[in-house]
Amino acid sequence: MGLRIICFDLEGPLSPQDNAYEVLSLAENGEKIFEVISKYDDIIALEGRDGYEPGDTLALIVPFLLLNGISEKNIENVSKRAKIVDGAKELVSRLQYEGWKTYIISTSYEQHAHHIGAQLNVPKDNITCTKLSLEELKANVGNLDVIEHAEREIIQLYPHMEDHKRVVKLLDRFFFEELPKTGYGNVLEKVRVVGGERKVQALHKIAKENKAKLGDIVVVGDSITDYKMLKEAREHGGLAIVFNGNEYAIPYASIGLASLDIRFLHPVLREFDKREHLIEIVKSWETERDGFETGPESIPDELITPEIKDFLMESEQILPYFHYLEGKVKLDEVIKIHKRFRNLVRGEVAKLG
């Protein structure tokens, strides 16, 4: 067995909570503020704005965290409410037992990422995430009135946030004209969010530290912040897996798993060194799933592990969907299936990019 490395995105594959959304929700109208800023994030990330990365939402909401007196302790307390995705502990534990090096590459604030990582036995040194010191940042804001005014405007804009031009005009003005004049400075430099291209950089750093190639690495993601990382892994011979992904991530993955439980990845990952066989397993699941659903006891041993077969029989778990995505052009049905499972696992936050 050669070197095996797996890098998980955190929010989605490992924990269903959108921590930043939950944290800002502590403020009155926080959900509305987050949703408008998240929409803005999607718009300008997809247009490829220079210097902006998907997930920079987590830098943009910080002024509103400061305005509403939200602390790092609040972030930790919200994180304590977070669940772990079904099967994540079992999958990570099994992979570590088999000699895999496990990493987390996440946009999440460090207070959340380290808490979830500890529950999964992933050491801090193996977690790349967004560093955040609210106390330091608070000292830089001279005038909260500007932020308060912007907050009121965003709340008024909330019912009209499908008007993209209006969203961009308002938030461009606030973040890049008005906010810097308060003494806060460049909002994107104050908090460097690990999303988009920065996830790619983290991937290369992990490869270098392990004297590995990207072809030795598995990447698991689900959203707009992951698509560049998935694309990079796939293009360099690694395995790019999307778990309950959205329309931004699915086109860039090699394999899709739509499931309530992530442990179903194990029968695929155990064949990582035999890539052609791995692909055959995925394709077999894809074509024979309907038959497996009526009689899971008939699933061939080469497509499942004994432990997962027992789990499936005892739990009456909804059977997962696997898809081989490389070269697949028509993705509408795949996206639809993933969306259904994404909603079941992540609930209300599934609508966020």
C-alpha cells in the first residue's frame, strides 16, 4: 500500500452546521444579513473578481459580529451544538487505522474547526482553517455607526436579494468605500479565509510536507468554496469526491456520493491504489442501485465491506447514490439527487452556496 492522504472539507462532509451562519444568527436579523452577504459572495466569486475567493463571506460578516458584540466564546459555544455527520467518526477512525493521513481544509473559523477536528481525532496540525481574533479586530473599528447603517440597508434589501445588481452596488459601496474609512481597513485582508484558491494552496502544502504528489491525495468537498480544490485534485490524478454537493462543486468532482451517512465512502477508498477497480465499483453502484435497494443482502462483497453491509441491514438506512462524474455532461439528475440528500443532512443551511 502506497502513501494515502485524504483532505476533508469540514462543513458538509464532516459536520452539517454552517457555523458562521449560526454565529451571526445570534444577532437580531443575523440570518438575513448572512444570507444577503452569502448571495453577494456567490455573485462576485462566480464572476471571478480579482482578489476575491469563494467563502470570503466569513471575512465580510466580521464587522457585523463586532457591531453585535459577538465574541470568540460565542463561536465556541455555537460549535458545541454542532453535530457530526453520520458515519464520519467511523470513516475517519477506519481510515486512520488503515494508515491514511487525515486532514481538514476548511473555511470555518479556527474555534469551530478545531472543536470538530478534536471530536474526529484529527490533530490541530492537520487542520487548515480561518484564523480569527475578534478582540484584535475590534480595536481597529473607530466608528460603528457606518456598520450599523449598512446593517439597516442590508435588512431592507433582504426581500430583494435576487436583484443582483442592487446587492452588488450596496455591498461594494459599504465594504470597499465606507468601511475602510472607519479605520477597519481592507475587509479581505483583515481575515484571510481559507476558501477557493487558498484551499488549493493548502492542498499543495500538504503534498509537499508529505513528499507526495496530488495523485496520492483524495479530496472530499461539497460547495462553492471547494470547487477549485476538487478541480486541482482531479486534474493532477488525485481523487476528487463530492459528498451531497451543490451545483458549484459537482461538475469538478471525479466521484459523487449522495448519502445520509459518509461511511459508505470506505468501500471505494479501500481500492484507492487500484483506480480502475475503484471506478468499476462506483459504476456498478450507479447502474445496480435500484436492485440493491430491494434486496441489500444481495450486494456483492466486492462492492461493500462486511461492517457496512451489517450496518445497512440493521439500520434500514436509505441506500446511497454513487455517480462517476468524469466526462459526464448531463448533471441535472445528479444535482437533483445530491440536493435532496443535502437538504436532509444539512437542513436550512443547505440553500447557502
